[in-house]
Amino acid sequence: MTIQDLQDQLRAHIRARIGRGELTGSRLAQQARLPQGHLSNFLNSRRGLSLDSMGRLMRALHVGVLDLVGREDMQRLAYPQQSVEAVAMVSPEHAAQARFAAGQILETRNFSKSFLRRLRPRTEVDRSDWLRFVLIRLDRRSSGGFFPRSRAATLLVDRHYSSLEPYHRFEPNLYAVRTEEGCVAANLSVCDNCLMLRPRQPRQPIEVVRIAPGRSYFDYIVGRICHVGLEV
């Protein structure tokens, strides 16, 4: 929003209040310590106002900048178009596809581009044609006990991270892993040509998935879970 836009909003605000009989131009000019002719020219779009004069008017009206900015303008100010990226949410069954048809996208959510760009990829296979980030929603059963107090979790998955190398030193990665039923969240290791899907609680059983002939462990990794939104 520019100064001109703000002046237009202020002009419209004053006109509306005068039209409702809440104030008069002469009384407002007196309260704001402005020449009445200046205010009249401003309201009739014949001149603009200095920042000092705008401040006087807004104080006299008891309004701030946020009172003059519309909802859409507020959203643009909070989330400038160039600073966010829309990430698609799909069902767990579709999460391992390189791209998604329009009918497979359940919704989109905005994430800060600066946040997404800070995330480091590390892949064991070429996924350059894959849409990098995707959102999936897992219920409590599929979440592997990692989010015990939530009914469901919305997971941001970096599909360009299929390596078993820890993203954070000495901390196991949390992965979205494809299974026959769709997708689960788990810590992951490989042993004797099997995937070991480790839940959060050590007492819970480890799920073992045998790697099919001709396939590798990274074929089962949808990606690293890098952000979690919980439903309570």
C-alpha cells in the first residue's frame, strides 16, 4: 500500500462518517488544526496532504493505519505475494507421485519462501522432476505415536530429502514413508534388506518392511518431515 492508497482510504473514511452525520468538515478541520479549505480540497480529491496533516486528521478521528486498511490489503501486507509459496496438500496415497493432477490437490497452504529455501535437500536419487514440498495429513494411528496429544497432524514433507544422513547432528530424521496402506511417520533405518520403521515410543513394536527386489530403501521414502501442524 502506498501513501496515495492510504490517503484514498482516509478520504473515503471521512466522507462516510460525514455522510452518516457523525461529524462535519468544519468541526474536523478545527479539531485537526487544519485550514478548512485544505480539508475541503482533500475531500474533493483536488489535493493531497502532508504526512503531518494526515497524522493530525487521524488523531482527531481516533483512527490508526490498521483501521483504514481493508482485509485484503492486510493480507497482502502480512503475506506479500513474492514472499510466500503455496504448498499442495494431497492424500497420503498420492504423496509419492512426482506431480499431482488438479483433482488430487485437496487444498493449498502458504509457507514463507525464506523458510522453505533454508531447508537443505539431500537425496539419494534424482528427484529434480518432483514437486519438492507437499503436505499430508495423518491420523493418530499413522503418526507412529510422535504426536500423542493430537487427533491428527498436518506434515510438511521435503521430498528432495531421501537420505538416511541426519539433518540435525545426532538426531534421527522423521520421515514420511510409503506403505501398502498409504503413508506413515517414522524414524527409519535399514537392516538386512529391510526397512525398520521405528515409532516414537521404544516399547512400541518396530514395523519391518522388506525391500522388494529391484528396489532400494529410498524408493519407500516420501521425504523428510520438516514442519508439523497439530490438531487438538
